[in-house]
Amino acid sequence: MKKIKLTIEGMHCASCAGNIERSLKKV
């Protein structure tokens, strides 16, 4: 979960947001 928090913090670009959505769907 800590890794997800760090990823969300760097969610300033569309590509990052897309990767986060995939991670959340996996979890």
C-alpha cells in the first residue's frame, strides 16, 4: 500500500494515472 501512495503522489501525468488505475484494479 505504501508503494501505491508514492505512485499517487507522482500522479501528475496521464501516463502515471493510467499505471495507477491498473495497479488499483490488480489490488
